[in-house]
Amino acid sequence: MRLELAKKTFLDEKNLSDLADVIIVPFGLEKTVCFGKGTSRGPQRIIEVSPQLEAFDEELEKDVYKEVKICTLEEPVIEKSHEAAIGQLEQIVDEIYKLNKFPLILGGEHSLTLGAVRAALKKFGQITILQFDAHADLREEYEGTIYNHACVMRQCLKLPGVNLVQVGIRNISTDTDEFGFWKKNQNRIKTFWAKDMAKWKIKEIVGSLGKNVYLTFDVDAFDSGIMPSCSTPEPGGLEWYQTMEILKAIASKKNIIGADVVELAPIQNLHAPDFLAAKLVYKIIAYVFVSKIAAVGRAILREAAKQSSA
């Protein structure tokens, strides 16, 4: 499969895919959104506002884009069949992994994560999905399909080698035995409920993850006060700096192998949530790659020390 480069790119960066560290995949899949529609427009809106972000990260004291090369693909014409669309994304992510690059998908509805996870499993064999979300997404089927965005984590857990850590959940149902499934699968699912947020310990979140982590971030994980532009905004969610603290800690300790940011449904003339989503994408890149660069530096120093003592 040929990876076609976009004309409009994240941060307006024009890197080629074979030279990039991160390959961004806009994939505005929208098949099963039942309330706040518009997630198909989310990827392009994130790209559209991204050049207006301040590229210097004051926390890390780095112009991240100067150290991490970012490439953006042209958004494909998405297959009409929901199952085929998920397979289409799987093929794209397969190609990115063959290049030994980091895939970062912009959604689109949450069902797309299944395609990316299938590709990640082929590359890494065993992974932990780290799901930031307001909803458990563990239904067996919803509205007549197993590919509904409300079923995506259940479908991922049907794959061998997958465990799940959830952060920010505040909605789960008894429909299609979602709550029952959660209770029966505590050996594979660890949930940090939003209601217990004051008691969370970041070390416990980090410790619940395996070595290789696929990050899926539904923007409704954020409190609806700062993220109203999603298909189902929910009160009682995460705040910005709290989320950044968790992401930074995980990136410094675990190998994040890929990511998606999904469910942004832009609202006309309401710009702040769009900028929040774009900033989130940039911070994910920053945390993952600053940690990787630091790890490489430490390895070089260790090797130099061995050579000098030999």
C-alpha cells in the first residue's frame, strides 16, 4: 500500500514518511455515532488549527517539532463497509510499522481503534491498551453491530495478547451484559473510575500497564466543561494538567507504540475544544519522543562507560 502525503499537514510540517518519526493518519470514520455527529470532521479540524499552536513546549523547554519529525498522510477515501474501513486502517498502520515509524491516528469515531490494535499486535505480539474515555465501550453489540464505537474495547479484548487499562470511565451499562463482562474479566481489565479520581495514584496507573502500550484517547475523557465538542460530552471528567501528568509519567516508564485521538466533533465557532485536541496530539508526541530520546542518550552513555572501563 502506498502512503500518500497530505497537502495540509499537522503543524504545517512537510516531512516525508521515510524520514519521519511520527506518521499522522487522518481517518474520519463515522458510521455509528448516535448523538453529537460530526466526528468525520475531527481529523481535518485538528490539522487546520494545529499551525496556530505555539511550537515551543514551555514544560519540556523544547521546540519539539525540531527534534521529532512529523509527517501527515492524506486522508483516504474511507471504505463504505464498516468492517472494511477498520481493515483499511489496519493496512495503513501495518505499512507504518513496516517503516518502523510511530502511527498516530486522528479520528473519527472510536471503533477505528480496532484496526490499529490489530496492526500493533502483529508488530509487537502482546500489548496493553491504555484507554482514556468517559465510556467503558465493552458492549458485545449495540444498535445491531459489533463494530459500534460502544463495543470497540470488547472487540479488542477478543484478540489474543491484549490487556486493557481504562482511565476516566464514568459510564457503563447492563445492556448486552457490559457490566457483567467487566466484572468477569478483571484479570485483563483494570479500570480507574472517574468517581475515584481523588484517590488515583499515578504510580498505580503506570504499574498496571505492560511493557508495550497502545494509547487510545477519546476526547470525552475530558470534563464536558473543557470538551463539549464530542459525540457524548460527560461531566465529571479529566482536567488538562491532571491528564498531562499521567501521560508524561506513562511515557517515561513504558514503551508507547502507537496512539489515536478520537471522537472530536467540532462545533461551528467554538474553537477552544479543537485547539485542545490539537494540543493533546502535540503533547502525546512530545512526551513519547522526549522519553525515547532520553532513553537513547542513557544507552549511549552506558555503552561509553563500558568501553572506557574495558
